Amino acid sequence: MSTGKQSRDAEFAEYVASRSGWLRKVAFLLCSDWHRADDLVQETITKLYTNWHRAGQAANRDGYARTVLVNTFLAEQRSPWRRRTAAIALEAVEGGVVVEPDIAATMDLQQALTGLPPRQRATVVLRYYCDLTVEQTADALGCSSGNVKSQTSRGLSALRRSLGVGRLGGVEA
Amino acid sequence: MNRESSELAAMMDELAGSAAPPSRVDVGTAIRVGRGRIRRRRVVTGATTLVVVALAGLVAQVFPAPGPGLPAAPGYGTGTPTPPPSRLTASPSGSPPSGSSQSGSFTPPYSDYTPLPPYPTPSRTTPSGPDPLVVPGTFGWLPAWAADITTTGELPVVYVSDGSEGADRRTVTLQLFPGSQTPEGYDYPGRTETDPVNGHQAYLGQIPFGSNPDRVLMWQTGSGRWASLRASQLSADERKDLPRIAASVVFKDTPTPLPAKVPKVPGDPQLASVTLTTPVNGRSGYWSFQVRYGQIHSALDLTVESMAARSTPTAGKTASAEATLPGSTCREDKGVRVCAMSTGDPGSDPLPSVDALTAWLNQVELLGQDQSNWTTQGFK
């Protein structure tokens, strides 16, 4: 193997080692399933590898990785087969058992997130977990700022309904 | 960010940090699969170039380029082609671990996208009781490559791995679905009916991902509930053992003996997760037991592990040789090491103070290396 390829692989491996945990968390928030989160991250880093030179040219490599992840997730959601089974996945989350309040709140959120349409879910995760601005979220999703605001507003309204009155009452879209 | 936004962010952070099973993300596989895609892309690009050149030559012969003074015909000419608009761009954004603050734009790859199928979501529960590690089933037989088993107290899932930490780590994951959940909708690509397992309906599917897709064997158990075995990185020969592994599983909620008796934590924080990894197939050596209390930003982690060398390809390290994490308090006894570490502010609710933590750690009773001495009454 050439020295250049070795260097590229080492740089890539180092990057993945430092970022896979973070990507995995974002992926889990998007899909609510650790198995699928692993699949999403695995696919994402494979795409990153095949375009590593481009990722290196991107001024914000983390932003590049995050956008590839989100778009891989959204592309998956668009597949007809995925749409057919989405309702079943939601049922799986809802099929949980009775749990203690702290964990219950977390599971409530998981269930509430799962109930959001994929694009709304991605918008909420990018805005509030990744702490992106409206404009940055619009860039990542390839849509307008107005679209991000409307998606965020609808997503938060749905979360409030799911989590109960009083939760997230002051979150601004 | 206002208070409520912070609350939502904190809830998401907690959700993303809770009860995560061992990661299957594999950088070696990404590199191997990525190289294959790059090769294919080059082949396709080269072939496309040849076709374009050939067509251009043909077009040039049929429609000669305009001479001086003549307008260029529409559809071809000397102008620089305008690239299609980017479907998306990225700019400085987000708060990844290192917090980059640069700017730029790019077009992500789409051409090699393969839709990923969903995988059934296990329901989580809260570990509790004197033994919070109750597994849904036990294996009666495992292939020779199986080196260790990992179980968690909050997911009805059992992981079997070859014990390696490398790019080709082989794993088999057992999952039992709740009674209300039927997997008939999970119509995996390549689904094929297979021989019954213990006389019950079964089928095989695959997760079309990477060069060696995961395979899933789903079967109905004697109780009517469905179970699955998901195999990752197994060879074709090794996958032939899946029905035998499945047939050997005895489904019964079984408390797992634990290597320590853990006293009540001062302040009584919520038990969040319990994970045990032990060797199987007659192997001995490294094992680990991990307990987490509290939440992601205010957690207390207890780790009990053997000080034996790991019997894996990446072996050589022992528990005692591994660096003690900053902020952790440890002690050793009977070939076992126990460490406690707060990831929040010690003394803040619900974490005990440093002194109380040390006193508590000293009360953790270690039961040694011999698993026959372990207990199903480890938590009181």
C-alpha cells in the first residue's frame, strides 16, 4: 500500500475514532434504534471514506459528516419499503413497559421523536441537540430558513402534545 | 438558548447517552467497503468517458462544428458546462466534539446510496431488584469462535462476540420481541423461508449493508413470541450455524449471577444501566461488570473487572495495566479491580461527595474470579 493511502487511512481512522460516538448519538436520536443507528453511522463513515478528499476540502469536516448522516437517514426514510414499516417501528417503541419517572421522561421523548415525520425530527435534532442555528440547519437540510422555522414549529408542537402540557412550553422555533 | 431549549437539549442528551449497546461501527469495514466503491466508481467513470468520447467523435462526424463566423449549434459548443445546483451545502455549524468554526460548502455523495432496512426496536426497561440483570434467554450451544457474552439490564438483548476489537469482529445478537409485536412486517430483502426451529416457523433475511451484509434469522418460539439472531461479519460457513444456535436457546427470564454485592448509593440515585461481559465456551480470563446511576450529566459509574489478560487478538492489556481514569477511585481485591467515577459534580444531587464515594466503594463486596461464587442478590 502506498504511503499516501496509509496516511489517508490513518487520518480517516483517527477521525472516526474521535467522532463515531458523537455521530452514533445523533443517529440514534434520528432513528430511535441503536442497531439502525450503527447502520447509519457505518454507511455514513463509508461515504466519508469514499469522499475523504472532499471532506478534507470542506472547511467544516464535522458539518460534512453530520450532513451526510442526516441525508443518509432521510434517504432511507424515503424508500417505499421503509415507509411501509415505519408504523411498526413506532409500535415497537410504544410497546415499552412501565418504567420509573426519570427513565420514563427519556422514553417519552424517544417515543415523541419517533412520532415526528423524519424531516421534522431531523430539524429538531439539528436545532436542539446539535445546537445549529436556523440558517445552519437550512444549509444542512438543503432547504430555506423559512422551511426550517415551520418544520421546527410543527415539530415542537407535536413534542409538546406528546410530552404533555407544560413541557417545552417556552421553546422557541 | 433559553431554559426550555436547554431542557430539550438535556433530554436529548440523556436519551442519546442512555443504555447504548456495544457499538458495531467498524472503521476497518468502512475502509474496505469504501475502497471497493472507489474502484467501482473509477471503472464506471472510465467506461463513461470512453462512451462519451466515442459519441462525441460520432457527433462531430455527423454534425461538423461551426466554422468561423457561424453561430454554435445548440446542444454543444465550446462553453464551459454549468454544474447543476448543489442539493445541499454545509457551512460552519453545530457543536461536534471539537467545535469547528470554519466555513465552506460541498455536495455529498448520493450515487452509491443503498436504502437501509429498519431493525425491530427492543423495548427498554429500568433495571431494578436484587438482580437487575435478567436475560430473556440462555444459549445451550455456541460456535467455537464465540468468546464472550454481553448482557444489559435494560434491553432484552444478548450479544455474543468473538472477543476481538478489530475490523472484523464477529457478533451474534439475540433479541426476544414482546408479545404484542409480530415481526411479519419486517420483510427483509432476500427473505427466504428456512427449516423450522424446534418445529416452529422461521425465515432468513439480510440487512443489505456493506460487503458482508448482516444476516437475520427470525423464528417463533414455543411461547408464540418471535426471536431473532442477527449475525454480523460471519462467514458463509459460520452462518450455517445460526439455526443450531437458535435451536439451543432456552427462553426464560434468568437472573444473571453478578461478581459483586453493591450497597445502596448515598443519595439513592436512579439505577440507569447494568452491563456484564463474561467469557464463554470454557474460556477464562477477562470479564467486566458496569453499573451506572443517575443521568448523563450527573452519573456515577461503577466498574468491576477481572485483572486477567484479555484473551483476544488485541490482548496483552490487563485491567490493572489500563490507565486509571482521572477522577476515579479504585481498589483491588481477589484479582478483581473495582472503580467508581462521577461524571458530574461530586456532592451535587444525586451524587455522593468524594468522601462518601470512597466509603461506599469500600463497601462494595467483590466475589472474586470464580463465577460459581457470584450472586443473584447483588443489589439491595
